[in-house]
Amino acid sequence: MAAAGQFVGTTALAYEEEDGTETPVRIRRDEYGVPHVYARDGRGPAPVFYGYGYATARDRLYQLELYRRYYHGTVAEVLGEEWVEFDREARINHDSAVPLAEQIERQLEDEHRAVLRAYAEGINRHIEDVRSGKSDRPGFHRGFVEHEFEPEPWDSVDVAGVFVATMAFFSGVNLEGLNAAVLAGLEAEYDEETAWELFEDLQWGDDPDAPTSGDVPNPGFTPPTAAAGIYADRISDGETNDVSNRVTGGEYRLSSDPAGTFERQQERLGTLVDGAHELGIPTTVGSNALVVHGDVTESGDHLLMGGPQMEFSTPSVMYEVGLHGPDFDTAGITVAGYPAIMFGHNGDGSFTSTAGIDKSIQTFVESIRTPEDGPAEHEFRGEWYEMDEDEQRIEVADAEDVTHTVRRTRHGVVTDYDPETGEAVAQTRAFDGRDMNSFRAFYDAQFADDVESYGEAAQQCDYALNFMWAGEGGIGFFHLGRYPDFEAVPWDTRLPADGTEHELTDDDFLRAADGEVPYSINPPVGYSAQWNNKPAPDWDNGDRSYSWGVDHRVQRFINLVEHELETTGSVSYENLKEMVYDTSFVDLRAIRYKPFLLEALDGADLSETESEAKAALEAWDDYGQADGEDYMGTYPPGYTVFDAFFPRLMERTFAPTFGEQFESAMTFLDFRYGRATLMRALYPEETALDTAVDYFDGDRDGVFREAFQEAVAELEEEYGRDVADWRADVAVDDLGNVVLFGMPVGVGDAGELPFMNRGTENHFVRIGDEVVCAENVLPPGNSGYVSPDGEPGPHYDDQLDSFLAFEYKDLLFEDGEVAAATVDQRVLQPDTEGCDRAADPSESASGTD
């Protein structure tokens, strides 16, 4: 291994261009093991992505292998019989009207196809290097050893499949089944009109008060959060795409057993999510971001902050890399295995993205029959049509192989098949067969040179996502995807549609690529905040409208920005870091609803213990932050009291009305993004939407007091008489070896983190005429490699302490700073002498990985 001032040994390897010439590829690694891949002499980007595939495989091959198997539904082949049901559901989840190989040919251009091939070839070269002993790795990741298999060669479909398997999940959230079950339950308890009014308190369609990202931050009522300024127009010459998709209202069809249909749907989802957790695939859907125009910043530079929320794990679902080709440079973070950078900058601009949480899936209830002499059939407009049936074999490592049938109707893949009742449920996925459009959007966007070209690239995306930019041309927010057109849809999209009468054709969708979806370039307020909230005022979420309401978590970012603008006149780069710290710990329930509790307790006849608990609430600063090293101790008594009080408040407020449907209704009423129905109940005169009933029955203070007193009584029984001892243990996130959908991606873990409402990684960029500053942190580390004997690599968890301390490292980009930080490099070049060559000492750096 190299000592300081000496050259580093290199591997004889090169990327072969189409004309047979070979391009050397250099991979430099900094002190955190982050690879920067250089191929300045390449004929295009392919050699860089060849090195990128090689570098990713060196760090994350076992993780990539399990992602690939999740896409293909072949996990049981290596992990055993317990994964058979997971493979079944994965195959249903990834079934496509257009095979991925065909999408690659039809939706991509030569450059995209070359990059997919090159990335796969880089992975394959690393695999062969390990097998032949040419790699610096002593063998395959311990996960391969423990499960007694080795990776097979990769191809373009495998690489594209990793992208589809993980990213399509963020467009795949569908709650029409739950909505149907709740509505049916309410109809069993109330008359039709009352049941519908109560249902609309959970699924309201459009809330004019919901904070938005693509126009003004909040066009209506602003809930009290923190001291905030007044929204004002601060910059001019912006461009906002004012469009609408008001689609709720009209017909719907409930199945004969809505509760049973939903229960089976939950079992399916549970199989996927639980399995994905064990396999290391992220299942939470979130992410936050903020872009601020230079006209309202302290420095005059544009600012960007991003925090993709995809769970914490070992290794992380995220991976950092720098890519440096003949005519491009880009650096940042992405989901491991993606041949594109999702979060970072390219010198001209910085970019990030969040989940769109929008109406990408429509459920259809089908009428079916099963003839004795042929395939099942479904009815459509008086005619019967055969279902497509694909019988597949699932190979099992430790048991007999099993067969599995995937069915499709004209509406899409069948997710629930019940021939006894003569019904099935099928899904029309707006992105079905269009996955490579979305890959193309990410790939092209990383090379954009201004906000307009970034928007053009982003709008190719057919997944429900948001893309954000800060740099040349200003700032931009783009809501992406394909959504039902209100002029073409006669049914209520919050609920299942009747598959015997209705369908969605290509002409029935609004599409970002056609300019029919919201976006905003240089919005008048001077910034755009995103935390999976509503994109624009007239945009309706459909079956998840409850997640876009008057009480939404993004309001915290908005209020903090407005407060800075009012008190100091500008937003600074450091303010962005302060906001990440704030939102990591602030209790979004307390800043909204604790004042109502304290008001209800003022002057009340309280016991001595209750009075002390009230004092603890008053002394508490509304942050769910534990004491001790790395915040891993216990919470303050005020938090313990409020945390015990709040679920009791929700039950006392809503259970009397929703009755047997209360538990299901809590999905909507106490959603982590916000609790809009409660906010509307507390501000009936100020908020735009009425509630069906007075949920407090004329005694709001009494409901709050009773919930408080019940919580205090139970806490006294648990902790004792002294309120000072009411310190609940910290909630933790396990840094185990699972991410995304529960798939195991490793064989060990890096411990635990205190719960923080924070990105899986955080990145910040300040950019004017050039990038002034860029930083990030990616816990636990950039490498997930564990040797066959169980020894983790040096970059397995070397960013964890920084993350817990809210400290950030440089996001390297320029050649000079990369060279200065390089501690290890590997040159992938022609083997002209049939053996390894040494690098030029003038191009070497000291140290090793």
C-alpha cells in the first residue's frame, strides 16, 4: 500500500469504445471513501459510468444484488422459502405493460442506452476482479458468503430494474381501498348524507388553505407556528404554470366486501414492506427541500437545501459519487445503483427532489367470471374479455419451486382476485410502461445548465416527483408525473371506479411533459419550500388529499423563512442548516396544539400532580430532543406529558363520532404530515373548509382537560408522583441492515440513532456565478462492504458522528479540490503489458482505502 509521496498501484482495466479503442478511467477516493470517476478522454459519458458502476459495486455489491432481485422477484432463489410471498408481490408490483428491455429501446436515446450498458459492465468487471483476485477486496461481501451464492453478470435491464424497483415505489401509494372501507363503514352507521360529510372530513379533495410550493407558500389561513412575517412579492419576472386537476366528485364502485378487500391489500403491502425492510429497500415516502433566490439571500447567491427521507440503515440507501467526463462534471448523492445523481450540483446549478405524493394510481373494481375451458374473463361495457395470464416459476433455495400467476385486465395488473365473489381489483398506474421516461429525466437533469433546461429535463418524468433547482437562471420547482384529467374522468378518484364502465386511456391524463402539471420558476415570494406538500393552489391530490391540508409540516419551513425575511431581511446559508436542526427535533404537534391545552388548563381545578405537569408543559420548549450524548438519553417531562396527552386528545375528539371506524380514520386524522381536520375543528371560522360536526360538542376546553388528566393519571402510575422523573426513553431509529422495502442490504449494523425528522442524508449548496460552498453528510458512511470474515471497511460508519453533531463535510467537485483530498486512486486502463501497471507518480496521492 502506498505511503505518503509515493505512487499508488493501479488495476489494468479500460473501457472499450464502440470503435475498439480503449479509454482509461481513473477513480479517486477522498478520506470518506467517496469515489470521483474521471474519463476526460472518453468519446462520451459511457467510460465515466463504467467506472461509476465499478466503484459502486466495490462499495455496495451485495446491496445492488438484493435490489436487482427485488425487481425481478427472485429473492427466494437465494434467501429461501420465507421470501416466496415477497417475490409474488414484487412481481405484481413490477409487472409492466411494456417490458423494460422494450422501454430501453423505445424511450431512451443512444447515450442513455450506452450509459446503462457501461454501468452494468463496470459492475461485471468488479465481480470478475474479485473472482480472479485482482480486486483489492479480499472476497465478496459477507452476505454472499453467508447465503452461499455469488452474483451473476449484470445487463442494462438489471441496472434499469434497480431504478424502477425503488423509484416507482414513490409513485405507488394508493388509498382508494382504505377510503372505500371507511366510507362503507360510515354508511353502516349513518344516513348517506351524514356518512358522506364525515368521509369528506377525512378526504376533502381540495383544501384552499393547504401550503403550496409552486405559487404562494399558503394562499389561505396560516396556522400559528412561530413568529413569521407576511408573505410579499419580492422578486419579479417569474413564471408560474397555473393549471388545475380538480377531479373529485361523481361515480364510484365499492366492492361487495370493502373491508375484506382492503384487508387483503394491507396484507399484500405488509408482505412487501416487511420484506423490503429486511432486504434494505426504503419504504417511507418523504423528503424535504428548500430553494431560495439570491435576491432575498444574505450573500446574493442562490441557496439549496435537500433532505431525502428514505429511512436510516447500514449501509445507507444513499451513495455519494463525483462524475467527470469530457464535457461535464457533476457531484452529489443518489440512491445506490442509480446511474444518475439525484441530489447535488454540476457547477451551473444545484438540484434535489422529493416524492410527489400525487394521484398516480386508479383502482378499478372488475366483474369477472372463470369459464371451465379457458382463462378468466372481465366485463367491460357489456362485453367479456379474456384476462392476460402469465404463469411464472419462483425458484426457492431450500424448498420446491412454486408457480405464480400474474393477471392483467384492460385496466392494468390485478392486485386482488376473488373468483368466488366474481370480483377482482386492477390498477391503472399512470407510469405503467413509462419507467424509462423517468430515468431519462433524472439522467438529463444532472447535466442541465440553467433552470429552463433543468425544467425541460425534469418534465420528462412520469413518476409523481418534485424536482428543484437553484443556480443559473434562478430557482425552480417542478411537479412531475401523469394525472387523470378532470374533463375526461366522470368518477370520484378518491374511490375505486367501476371497471365495467370506465377506463383511463392515454388521452385522459395530464402530463408534466406536455406542460399540464404545476411548476414555478422564480416565484414572487423568492423561495420554494417542499416537504411532500401540495404543489399549487388548484391542484387536487385525489385519494390522498388528507395529506395536503391546512396543517402541514412544510409550514414550519415557510414560517422560519418568513421570520428571517421579516427580522433580518434575508436568508443565509447558515439559516438552512439551522432549519434542518430545528425540524429534526421540533414537535409539530406541540407548536400547533399545546397553546390550546394550556388555555384549557388556565384557571382549571387541578390536582397538585396535574399542576406540576402543567408547569412542565409550560417549561418545555416544544422540542422532542433527548438529553445525553448524541441525544440518546431521555426526553424532558414536558415532552413526556404532551406525548401521552395527544393520542388521548385525538381519541376523545373523534372516536365518539367515527365509532367503529375510528381506528381506520386515524390514518387520516393523525397523519405525520399534519392533522388538518383537528386544525379545522379548532378554527371553524378562519379555515376555508367546514367540518361535518362540532367534534368538541361545544366543550373544547373540557375535551382538552379530560385528555390531559387521563394522561397525567397514567403517567403517575408509570413513573411515580414526582413529575420531574417523568422522562421517557428516547425513540430510536435502528441502523440495521435494512432499507427501502425491508430487504437486507448487509449483515451488520452501525447501532442506533435518536429519532429525528430528518433526511437520510443532508446536502446544502450556495451558488452564484459559481459554486461558493457545497456540503453534505451521509450516515453511517459511503461504503457498505463487509469482508468474508466479518470485518467492515473503514468507511462503513465514518460519517455517523458528524451526522449526530449536525456537522457537514465538503461536497467535492473541482479537479483541484478532489486531487488535494485524494487518499486513494485506481486507474482503470488498457493492460498493454498483460499485467498491472503503476500510475504516474505525478498523478498519485498518498494513503489507501
